[in-house]
Amino acid sequence: MTDSAAATGVPLSVDFSSPEDYFVFIFQILFATTTVLVAGTVVIGISATKALRLQNRFIFMLNTSICDTLVGFSVYYLGLFDVQDGYPSRNGTYGVFPSLLGVNILTFLFAQFDRYFAVCYPFVYSRFITRQVVIGLNIYCWVYNATHLLIRNMLPVSKAIQLYVFSIVFFQLIVLTKVLMTMKLYVVAKYQVEREPPGPERESKKESLKIIIFVVISFLLLWCPSFVNIAVKFFTGWGLTFRNEATNLFAILARFNAMCTPSVYIWGSPALREATVRTVWGRVCPRCRRSSPEDYFVFIFQILFATTTVLVAGTVVIGISATKALRLQNRFIFMLNTSICDTLVGFSVYYLGLFDVQDGYPSRNGTYGVLRDLLGVNILTFLFAQFDRYFAVCYPFVYSRFITRQVVIGLNIYCWVYNATHLLIRNMLPVSKAIQLYVFSIVFFQLIVLTKVLMTMKLYVVAKYQVEREPPGPERESKKESLKIIIFVVISFLVLWCPSFVNIAIRFFTGWGLTFRNEATNLFAILARFNAVCTPSVYIWGSPALREATVRTVWGRVCPRCRRR
């Protein structure tokens, strides 16, 4: 890195000139967070449980999970900034971050041999493969990689590249050995363990073999594409070259192993799950009871879902709020209103998705419908936005005269006032009357849905025929853009919201329907809340002016050096 670059900082990995850049950037944030959460949970669970630390197989798990946690943290740099860590290098880390994955390569190999000897030669294993030997092997994995990295950075570039090529050849031998060992372990798991007498020891061996086999298979599947591409580039000069680490699909696949491996550990080991519940999730929520691997993924999914929604919708809110040229346009006022609502929905998921909440009839740890009914604001806002776009295109003179900015702001405020009033009345009534009012709101929602469908069809006709007849110019492009956004937003809204509405209607009118344990496991509610991340995403995708505003007000503040078209 040059002195000038160091002085001004490292630019971001994307320039936010296209909608894809936003999704790449947010994906890297979520990927890093997920990896740290999953792998870090395993590290804490094993470290804080003496019964696990005394078993050799969990020491290998601990070593790989420490490495995976560091890989997760490294993505916050490799994935978010313009980094090319190889030959040639740009804003690189001298190979430190990419080489973290190399620790896992050796650790998995030693873990395979460990499980093989534990099952096939139990007496020799118990005598010679002590806990100290296993700890020494794990330390050796770090020392070997650190030494190799240090030597490579001290050599001239030409010699360093030769050593790098040698390490690739050496990696081929390791991969071949791992494949043969995986086949061998499969045979051992299928035949030899089955012949042992039933008991805890046999189940422990079966569990550890199952985990090792799945871990190594996923490791080979995720790592081999990157390895093949590197080998092809070095030996033939062809291969695929990417702009940086954030857009390198092969590197992303390889780093994905850091999330996949600890996930397999949690899935395959009940003892580890129990330890992580006691030491991690039990501290977060003492009342929560989690006994299956799916519970972990539901919990982590809700965290990521909430974070994504707040990031995407919050970006739109800041972009429009800080840009006067957008605030003066009616269509962006509607976008601002729905994005404020979507941001609040994102924050609400931190409660509805992470805690044992049932917000309905009956209610458990509910919010009196406040958080759940945030989505209701969007229903009316979208309806008004559809009528707004229809009159703007079909009756431009009437629209410019009567549908002023003050009228549009008033309509958006009305959406909040109506929902707040409806919610207040429902909470003040007796339960029987409140349920009747709730049923009435569902019937009223049917009329809104029908109106939205008809208006979407009408807007499609307007977009297809009427706008095309207008003379070319900025006004015509603005109308086409706004109609396109409204149509896509409403279609996604209907697709995501209707399953939840249909299930609620069936439950109230027939008594059947599907019932879920809580809001976190309610698939229909998750689909409906997913609208809160889908809608602002469509705004960013469909409006270049909004993208430019978000770059200037949000992402440009994060990285002033970024050059954007």
C-alpha cells in the first residue's frame, strides 16, 4: 500500500454505481456477522465446558472454530474494502487473512487420522494419542502456517511466487489424502463401528465420524473451485480474475466453509448444542429452550434478517431525508414513508424474532399488536401511491393543481393516524369485541387487496401504452421509472403478504389454518415481514436518483475515497 493510499484510507470494495453493488456489500456484512456468530458460539461453548475440553475430538473442533471466527472477522476487511490479497496485491494483508483457511486444512487432516486410529486401534490410541499430543498437533497447524507465511513474505517476489506454487502442489497431496481418508472413514463408520457393542462409546464414535465425514466433504466442495482456479491461473495463465476479494466467487465459496463447518458441529453433536445453550444462548435469553439444530439457524436467521432490513430500509430513509431534490417529489415522499415503516419493522424483528412472542389472539409476551401492525401502514401507503401515480400520468393537469406536496404529506400522516387509532380502539375494547374488530379489518383488507390488484393492472396498461405516447424527455422517464417501481413493489407486496392473510382468514372463518409456536417460527409472518427488505430494495434497484442520493449521504460517508459514476 502506498503512503498516499495509507493517508487517505482504503476504498470500499464496490462503488455503488449499480444495484448489485448494494447487495454485494450488504451480503459481505451479513456473511461476516453470521460466521462470527456461529463459529464464535462453538468456541465459547467448548472453551467454557470442561467435559468437552477433555475430549480430543472437541479440541480439533475448537481449533477450527477459532480459525473460522477469525475468518469471519477478516471478511469485515476483505469483503468490505477494495482488497486483492495475492500476486499482485492491492491493499493486502501480506497473505495473513487468506492463510487463516490454511490452518483448517491441516487440522481437518489430523482430525481424520485421529478418528481413524480412535476407532480402528483403540488401545494404541488411548496409550499414545493423549490430550497433550492433540493440543500439540493443533498448535503445529498454526506454527506451520505462520512459518510458511513469514518465509514467503521475507523472500523476493519471484521466489515467493515459487513457494506459493509449491504450497499449491503440496495442497494437492493433502486433498488427495483427505479424499482417501474420507472414503476410509466411511467404510469404518459403516462396518467396523456397527460391530461394537451398543453403548455411549459407540455412539460417540459414530457421531464423531459422521461429523468429520460431513465436514471434510463440505470442505472439499467449497475449497476445490478456488484451488482449481488458482492452479489453472498459475500453470496455464488462463483462469478467472476478479476485481477484488469481495467479488471473487471462488474466495467467497472457500470462506463459506468457515460458516459451514461450525454449523455441522452444532448439527452433529448434541453435547455441543447443550453446551452452547448453557454458555451462550441461555445467557442471552434464560427462558428460551433450544434443543435442535434448527433452533440455532432460526435464531441466527432472525438476527440477520433484522440487520438486513434496518440496513437497506435505513439507507433509503437517510438518502431521501438528506436530499432536498427528492423530498420535493411526491413519489419519494411515499417511498420515505414506507421505508420509515420498514426500518421500524426491522428493529421490531429483534424482539418478535428473537424472543418467545405470540402477538395475536391469544397473545403471549405480545406488544398489543403495535409491532405487528407496523406493516399495516404500508398497506394504505401503497394504495395511495398507486392512485398518485395513476393521476400523475393520466390527469397531469388536475394532478399538478390539486395533488400538492402538502396533500401527499397529509395522506402519509393519515396512514399512521388511521392505524394508530384502529390499534388504540382495539386495545381498549373487551377481547370479544376486539376480535370482531380484528375480523372486520381482515375483511377491509380484502377490499384493499382487490383494489390494489385492479390498480396494478391499470398501471401496467398505463405504463405500456399511455406513457409511450408522450414525447421523450426527463418527465417521461421519471413517470416510467415511478410506474415500474410501484408495479414491482405492489406485486412483491401481494406475493409476500397474501399467504399470511389467507392463513389468518382461514383460521378465523373455518377454525383450520396453520398455527405456529411463536412469531419467529411463523413462516407466513416472516414472509410478510420480508416485504420490509424487499420494498426498499426495489426502490434502490429502480431509481438511479435514489441510488445517487444514498451514495452521497450514506456510503460516501463510510468511504470518501470511493469513485462512483
